[in-house]
Amino acid sequence: MSLDQYYLLGRSGLRVSRLALGTMNFGKDGFHAPYGRTEDEARPIFRRYVEAGGNFVDTADFYTAGASETILGRLVAEAGNRERLVLTSKFTNSVDPGDPNAGGNGRKHMIRAAEASLRRLGTDYLDLYLLHTWDRITPVEEVLRTFDDLTRAGKIRYAGLSDVPAWYAARAQTLAEAHSLVPMVNLQLPYSLAERTIETEHVPAGQALGLGVTAWSPLASGFLTGKYRNSGQGLTGEGRLTGEGGAGSEWTDRQWELLKTLETVADKLGVTMAQVALNWVATQPGIAAAIVGASSAGQLDSSLAALDFELPADLRAELDAASAVPPGKPYVMFTPQYQSWLVNPGTRTGDKPAGYHPVVRNWVPAQAQAVRR
Ligand SMILES: NC(=O)c1ccc[n+]([C@@H]2O[C@H](COP(=O)([O-])OP(=O)(O)OC[C@H]3O[C@@H](n4cnc5c(N)ncnc54)[C@H](OP(=O)(O)O)[C@@H]3O)[C@@H](O)[C@H]2O)c1
């Protein structure tokens, strides 16, 4: 079973499963209520994940207005496996719209949010604490210092960032290194065959700076399972995207076309579209883990088998081609094609498997070899 293998998260000593469990739908309150699950419905999902060997669990104070953390805390206590888990939570979103300091990434809110998360989760420490979203206001130095203080106070073990610009992550990591503050080990970002924006800036930043990227919504909220159809006036089918919580989701013709390739690849391999989509995400360069969401233990079971097969190179290439978004300028200038044409003629560049830094191999043109001889 794929979850029995653990990988280091970014440049750290923390070992995590390659498929993390997302618990944004544990609970029936707040923003995520329309597709939330009760504690009794969440229990088999959580149990199935840990029985399979999974150790990486994701929540946030904002999910289901705190109910996700409360339910997760109770499920962990029931299972008696707190120490084994890498419990991750996040702060940023406001917990009181009437109080300007009850949200954002300032020191006052960060500490209050961390303490509230610990209370709801019924634990003394978080293994990984993430800034949920860039607030455009708080100086990065303030965030770093507070992460460092929380670490020294024993309230968190590791720190990271979610949904921030890549330049912000780079500045945070560089300052943390320069000032010997607790480093960022994780960047949590949206990534799937349907959403590859992070490849231009965030993934290379993560690879260069030791931040393991974890992919949220790896199934594009269920779109990539193939259970929806394009009626011409929007999507039809049963699931989160057609329910109250999914209203307003828009899908491009390119994304609908991609589903056809995904279906063909899944048929060739004899697996489901969701399994192919998850396998692709989790094995992309620089990706530490895919954060899987499930409405039932059955769905999770199927997702957990996503790493039990290998995606052959030719089928991966088909998926890459069908899902690629052509790079705009200046990113087109960083592609291997452009570089070997104008920047580094005579040098071939390529990638090692996932997680490695790009390798540059010196290539000596035939004429030069002749001269050397
Ligand atoms: N940092 C952030 O800003 C951020 C944002 C979003 C999420 N996250 C994290 O990422 C986690 C995962 O996000 P996500 O739930 O959007 O992930 P996802 O894997 O893209 O979508 C999961 C949803 O797809 C559907 N699904 C899954 N397996 C299926 C199957 N075999 N057949 C049919 N439908 C299936 C289910 O929804 P239905 O059955 O209801 O259709 C399920 O809840 C969250 O729990 C949270 O921890 C983080």
C-alpha cells in the first residue's frame, strides 16, 4: 500500500505520506457546510486513512467554522494515535468580522489562532502550522518571528505557507535562513491536471528553497473524477460542484477536452480517472504530497490506490499535453526549448525525477569535438 512509504517534507527531517488526508469537509458549519460531513460520517474516512498507514492530516481553523478541528481532535483521541500523526493546521481567515485583529497574519492573530486550534484539536502542539493566505498587509518579518516564537514555545514543530505569491515565499525563506529563524518547509497550493498555474513560479521556488509543495484540490474538487457532464449551460451530475457550495464553478473548453484524454488513459491502465489524476499530481516534479478529500470511506479507498501503479511515460506525456497551459511571457523564455535555442545553445537541460533539482549536462557539439580531437 502506497501510504506505507514516507517522504521528507521539503528540506526537513519530517516524514510524511505522499497522500495527505484533507478534512475541510469534516463538520457541517460555516463556509464549507454545504458539503460537510457529520462526525459519524467523518469517522470511517479518518479511520480508513490511518489504517492504510497515512500519517499526514490537514485542517484549518476556518474549515467548517472550527468544527473540522474539533471533530478531528476527537477522532485522533479515539484512535489514540496523536504522536504518530503529522497534524497540520492553518490561520489567516477572520474568526470575528467585527474585530480587525481577529484575522490576517499579524502577530496578535497568529498567536490567538494557534492557541484556539490547539484547544479545538485537544493537543499541545501542531506538527505543521501554515499561513493560510497572504493578507497583503503584514510584513513577512513579523510572520517569521512569530513562527519562530511559536516553535520555541513548543506550540508548533514546523512552519510553512499556503496560497502566497512565490516571491513572498522566496523572501520568507531567504530571511529565515539569513536570520536563523525557523525555516519554511512546505508550500500548500492548488494543483491538478485542471490547474497548473503554480508550475511557472511556485514549484521551481519550492525546489530551489527546500519547500515541499503539497497540492490541494488534486481532483479539482471532484471535476477530474469524470462524474460531471457539460450541459452547455454549466455542469451537471451529482457532487459538491453542483451543490450549493460549488455554484459558480466555471470550466473551460480546454478542461472539458482534458477529461477525454484522462478517460482514455484511465481505460488503458484499467484504473479510474481519479486515480490517474492523483497519481499524476503526486509524482510531478517538486510535489511532496497530494491532499486528498473524500466524502466517504469508499471514495477514499479508491483514492488511496492511486499510487499502486506507475503512469507510463507515454501516457504521462499525453496528459501533460492535454493539460498544459502555454507559458506566457516571460515564462516562455525559461522553457528548455527557448533556452537551448537562444540562451544556452550547445547545452541540453533536463529534469531528474520528482523532487530533484534540474540538471544541466554539458553537451559538446560535433564540430567542437572534432576540433578537440
Ligand atoms: N490551502 C487552501 O487554501 C486549501 C483550499 C482547499 C482545500 N485545501 C485542503 O485540500 C483538501 C482537499 O481539497 P478538496 O476536497 O478540494 O480535494 P479534491 O481531491 O480535489 O476533491 C475532493 C472531492 O472530490 C469528490 N471525490 C473524491 N473522490 C471521488 C470519487 N472516487 N468519486 C467521485 N467523487 C469523488 C468528493 O466530493 P463530492 O463527493 O462531494 O462531490 C471529494 O470531497 C481539503 O480537505 C483541505 O485540507 C486547502
